[in-house]
Amino acid sequence: MKILSTAAAIVLVSAPAFAGSLSQPVEEPVLAAPVAPVLNFGTDWSGAYVGAQVGYGNMNSDGAVNDSGDGALGGVHAGYQYDMGSLVLGGELDYNAADIKLDNNNGSIDKLARLRGKVGYDLGRTMVYGTAGAAYGEINLAGTSFDENGYTVGAGVDYMLTDNVILGGELNYQKFTDVGGTAGNDVDATTVQAKVSYKF
């Protein structure tokens, strides 16, 4: 009996110690919200550039001469761009000697120059862009040459081969209305050209 009483006393005394030794619940760690990474492609399209272009064009004439044709053109260009992150703004002037002739040899585009603004999207070493502005053409219709002003719109893609050398391609549409002062005497041309530029 004395042994049982002693054992009971030991159990009662040690019970709080056992209860206190139970492990406390582990709190789950609070995870911080992920921070969106800042994209840095390591390229900068800012700066002046010069280069050359060559390609193909087709033309259509409505009015006094109704015909279409095609031919080659090529020339030089210069421009400036400012890289604002994902957005690139710029302007470009180009000049082309052309040999775009109507099929029946009764008209041609002999020169084509354009002054355009550019808005591009920076994808790193690649940039896609749209362009629009003024166009000048030396246009021959039925043996008479006219200096005409019109407009141009287009799109292109550039690839930065090195920090200074840029390869690209461009598609443009040009429209000249009332050529020679004759209402309805319209000429349009679509050109596609490969370009190489050196960026300073």
C-alpha cells in the first residue's frame, strides 16, 4: 500500500512536467509576394546611324496612264533613334535611285526619297517598328517627268548584329495623287528593301 501511494505521488508530481514537455505547434513561414523581374536585354538602340538599302518595288498608275510594273531600287539612309526602354522613337531620311517601270514602258519611278518618323518595340537585339511620313518621287508618265510629293507608311524589323551593325528589312507603301496637276492621275508604289546600318 505504501508503494502504491508513493507511485501515485510521483505520477501526480511529474504530470505537469510531462505536459510542459509537449512540443509547441510550428508556425508556417509567411512567404513574401514574388517581385516581378525588371527586364534588361542589355541592348541600347539610342544613337545616330547611317547605311544603305536595296530592294524591289512595284507601281500602279491610274488616270491618263493605266498600267502597272515593277523594278529595282536602292540608296542610302540616315537617322536617329532614342531607346526609352521597351519603346524606341526615331526619325529617318532615305534616298533611292529607282528603275521601277510600267509594263508598256510608258511610265516609271526614277527617284524615291522619304522623311519618316519611327515607333518601335524593343525586344532586345531585335526591334519591330512602324513608320510614316512624307515621300518625294521623280515620276515619268508618257514621256513627261514630274517631281511629286506624297505620303508613305510602312513597317520593318531590325536585328542588332553587333553593338554598331544593324541588319533589317522594311516594307513601305507610297502614294502620289494628281500627278502633273491632273485630277485622278494617281501613282502608288509598294517597296520591300533589305538594309544595313552602322550605329554610332
